[in-house]
Amino acid sequence: MFGQGNQNQKQIGAGSGVIIGSDGYIVTNNHVIEGADNIYVTTNNNKTYSATVIGNDPATDIALLKIEESDLPIIQFGNSDQAQIGEWVLAVGNPFNLTSTVTAGIISAKSRNINLLRPDQNTFPIESFIQTDAAVNPGNSGGALVNTNGQLIGINTAIASRTGSYSGYSFAVPSKIVQKVANDIREFGEVQRALIGVNILNVNQEIADGLKLKEVNGVLVTALTQNGAAKEGGLIPNDVIVSVNGESTLSVPELQEEISQYRPGDHVIVSVIRDNKLEDFNITLRNQAGTTAIYKKSDYDASKMLEAELVELDLINLRRYGLKNGIQIVAFKGNKLQNLGIKKGFIITHVDRVPVSSKMDIAQILLQSKEDVLLSGIYPNGQKASYGLGV
């Protein structure tokens, strides 16, 4: 349970969680604790603890909490890959604040994408839910989905409902994603997300006919990220990805689920259909900054690098200034840019003549540059300018 304050009153919400570490580590949904001022955990023996957020991952809607306790009973992780459609499962949680409630159902689908998690410039949602017909209601979020052996195969996250209450289907984050996210947060403080560097679509009948495919499944590569993992590994547009390390990826959610269990720098064998032949490619996955190193957001903080508060311009402001891209300097946090003569309001459009659309774009170029870089852009009054910056 958590409390979220505002100027007039305290708002209280409730959810569920699962103990995964005997030393007090608990996994739940990010949306359960998002925006909370205080988080309290009540265990099955009615003890209440103050909890600390160790880390969270909006892309998978998973958060890791910690309470100060030892010798706690923990749940065993099961292999969500081995869960079968039609298999009996149990949903455990606290619906409507009714503690320790268990409901039963079957797995009705896997690798389900319901567009629950919304993308932004910093979040790339991964949706490959296990769908069940076990009754799940508000308050169940963050609770366990277990198999008949009592092993965790998912974290209950959402329901499909027009009323806000259960009406037939519920969805859980697969345990292999949960375990990977929790382990990353514990070890690195944040998720080490591996990217393959492709734009993709599900293969449909039209695509299959156009490529003369024998079957209507797989993931079509429509474009590749410049200097990304897939391009460096030899993939090309119109390749159809059908497996990663031997695990079938016959849809976009399946591919996202498979890649999500790896870290930057990991090597995977990607099997594709090209010209009706099955070919294997050894791909070295990369982080969102385009490298194979362990990723730390603080290492790619353009605001910190430039000693300035930066704002990524939205479409309205881009049109206002007649720009296609740009990041505006709205305040200074040091003298690094001021010493160059840059004034507040300057919009950086290019770094070393490369267009930049996000703070991450700037950070990547600055980290990779070994010589001085050129910041080019425009002021709100239309004056164009360029400044040389030592790195």
C-alpha cells in the first residue's frame, strides 16, 4: 500500500507484490508505486514495513522494492517460456483490498500485446503478456501468477474490461522478463536493455505473398538503425526474423520478449528467412546509446555534460521556429556554454553537423568525440550561430 500526497489531501492506493529475496526484495508493478510519497508493505502475517524503491522500469511496468527484514519466505521463479496454453494457473493478490485472495484459471494466450504501456522518448515498451482467465481485479496488480507447482510464471498487471473490474481476461508480465529486470536493478541500479536495432512488422498475408513466404508468420525487418547491432551483424531490410537463439519469434511481441532477456554486449544467433532460405547471423546486442557497455543514465546526461538545462522541443515549438529537430537551452548550471558566448534560449539543431532530436543524441556524439565539437543552431529571433566546444 502506498500514500500519495497533494496540497489538499492524501490519496491512498493499494496493490500487490511478491517477495523474491529473503533479505527483503519485493517485485511489483511500476504503476502500483508510481508517484508515491510513502510505500508500506504488509506481509501475510500482518506485519507492516516501510519500503524503499530500489528501481523501476516503465517499459515493462516492473518495480523493485526493499524492506528491512531477513529470513523471509520467497517464491521460486518458474520458466514462463515453458508455460503452455490451456495450463492451469493461480492468481494471488489483494483485489479490492481483500488480502491473500487466490483465483484460478487457464493460460488462454501468450505473447499478447494490448498497447497498455505508452512509448515516449525515453521508454520503449515491451509487451508480451501471458493472458489468463483467472479473475484479476484492482488491487491484484503486482501480484503473482503461479503454475500448479507454485512457481512464479508472471506478475499480474492488467485486465481487459470496460467497467474497471474483471470481465474475462487478465494479463501478466512473463517471469523471465520480471527476473531479468529485477536482477538488473539489483546489480546495476537500472535495467540493462539490449537493442537489436531494427524497425519491424508482423508478417501478414500481403507481406508473405510479396516475399513468397511459405508461412504467414515471423517478423519483417523494414529498416535498420544506422550502426546498430542488426546492421553490423549483416541483416538487411526484408529479412524475416523467425528465431533468436533457437527460440521462435513468430510475432513482434515474441521477438521483443526474447531480446528483453539479454544485456548489451551479449551475442545472439538470429535466424532469418532471406530469399526463401533460412540463414543464421551472429548479432552483438547494444544499449540505447549504441554501445555494448553497461548502460548508466548518468553517463549519458547531456544536461550534465553541457552544464545546462535542456528541453527537447515538441512538434508545436518545432513548427513555431520552422525546425525539424532541436534541443533548447533554457537555463545554465555552469559556465561551460556561457564562456563560449552562448545565450539562454539557443536551440541546438546539430552537433558536428549531425542533426540532434534528443538529449541522448547529443550525449552520444559528445562521448564518441575525441576532438572539439561544433554546436550549431538558431536563436528564437531567427539568428543562426555555431560554437566550438572542447571535449
